[in-house]
Amino acid sequence: MRRSFFEVLLRSLLCLFAALAFGCATNPFTRRAVNALASPAPTAAGERAQQPSDTINRPTSKPYTGDLSIFEDPKRDENVQPNRIMDILGINAGSNVADIGAGSGWFTVRAARRVGNNGVVYAVDINRNYLDYIEKRAKQEGLANIHTILGKEDDPLLPRKSVDAVLLLKTYHEVAQPIRLLKRTREAMRAGALLGIIDRNGKGDDHGLDKEVVIKEAERAGFVLVNQYDFVKPDKVDYFLVFRAR
């Protein structure tokens, strides 16, 4: 009789241990807790879903890779009027400026002369050969205030809060992901800094992009249009948009 009692007790203890080991892992409370940990909170998921995408899917022009002398036409100063552009963007002695899509450095060197030794001009391009050309040109012209940056297609890699003015001269239509580029550009701009975009109306893949498209994309990147001009070419096909960060 005593032996049967111990057998029953042993079996009871074994059943209790089994219930603790396996039963708790599958009870409804535990299942709810595991599911809660595995799934994101509804609020966080909703916030992510509401954020607009920075991705742009539209035609773009291929960046120019030919002879840089094409940018040095003497008539370009008369047509584009760089001094007037710099006046509008507030580029003065001591300013820090970013020339994104610098190409041959046509605007870079003019801005460097304007800002003087107490200012800096960042010449940004994704083409290393162009930057080598600008560095050689800066040395020949004695412009030690020009700093070249090999940027990325969606990031100019400018120092944070480093510039007072930014110009994209005939470059925007070549940028495949402009919202990403502009957002990172905005991070480099100081309080009150202005962004200038000069381009021509077009469809994107014809070396131009309608200004209405540019304005909408800049607004999505956190900019507000403060002025626009059409003096950069006598035919008024080119436009000059000026933005400020919101």
C-alpha cells in the first residue's frame, strides 16, 4: 500500500513538472505576450506608413562627360549674369558657398573671387576628373578658398551647417533622386541660407525639367519658394528659382 502511494505521488510530481515546462509556454497569456513582442506597435507602424517616400521615378538626363571648354563660352557671363545671381543669393565677402554639380568650376571661381580669403566655396561633383580640373584651375588662379568634394548622387557630403548659399546650375535635371539630395543639402545650410536652382523647362531626359516639378520636389524636401526669375537667358527658357529651408 505504501509503495502504491509513493508511485502515485511520483507520477503526480512528474505531471506537475510537465505542466510547468510545457503547459505555460502555450497558455493564452503567453501567446499574447509573444505576439506583442514580435509585432510592431500599431502607432509606430502607422507613423512609418504616413511618411512620404523620398524616391522619385521620372526621366533624368545623363550627366555631361565631354569637353569642359563648352562651359567657358565668353557669352555665358552675359547670358547667365553670375554677379546678379550672387547678389540675389546673398553671396558676399566672407560667405560660405556650395556649387553642386560644379562641372568646370565656371561658377565656383567667380564665387571664390566674390567671397575672398575669409570665405569658402565648396565645389561638389560626382565626377572626379572634373574636380581634378577645378583643383588645377584654382591653383593656377591663386584661389586657395576653393574646396572640392566628391559627392554622391543623392548626397553632396557637405559639412553640417556649413554654407550660407547653395547653387545648382544646370544640374537639377541630371539628379535621379533630388529629394534625397536636397534634404541632405538642407542639413548643410545655415539659418537663413538660400538655395538657388537654375535650369530650363523640359521633360527631364532632354536636359531640362519644368520648373513646376522642381518647385514641388523642393517643397517635399523641406524648402519653400521665395522668388523666381527668368533673366538667366534672353529667350526666357531658363529659370532661376530661389528657396529657403522651412
